[in-house]
Amino acid sequence: MKFTEEHEWLREEDGLIVVGITEHASEQLGDVVFVELPEVGMEVTRDEEICVIESVKAASDILSPLDGEIVEVNSAIVDEPSKVNEDPMGDAWFFKIKASDLSPMDDYMDEAEYKDFIG
């Protein structure tokens, strides 16, 4: 698993990259009340804003960590945004990307580096 400075996690699964937000981000946001996900089939580029999360405290954009195509989204978190607070590192993933290039994964932090990053 890798982590971005924007508090997203990335996990490789069956050749796809699954993306969600970290527990730290979920705690910082507070109660999540709305999630807007990208459309399946959408071509995305790294650092493009493709999701919106709204909580009782703030609204945040989720950036695409890689170039590629969105091949699946987790509509369960649209129906029940509170799942993002309940299981941010598990069932509350946001989307899956078929990455056109996996080399940027090397730029992201591993778990120990991320823990140091958030202090």
C-alpha cells in the first residue's frame, strides 16, 4: 500500500489500483455527509480533481494519483457517506484505476513514511 501527501491510499489489486482516503483524513474531515465519484470509463490524469467529499467541517477534492481510466467506483459510499468514517481503509474505497503507467507509484510514501508525514 502507498500513500499520497493528500492523504489518499493506493493498493494494487488484480492489476488495478484501488484508491481511498486514509483514516487520518477521515478523522480530520469529521462526519462525511456527501461523496461525488467520477464516472466509470472516465480518462483521468495525475493530480486531476475527480471526486468531492463533503463533511460537516469542510469540502475536499480527491485527486487522481495516476494517469489512466476509471474502471469501477464504490457507489455504496455515495448511498451511505458515513461508511467513509467507519472503514476508510477497507470497504470505503473510492474508485479503481486501470493505470497507463505505474511508475508514479514509486513516488508515493510507504506506511512508515506516511506515519512520519502525519506525525
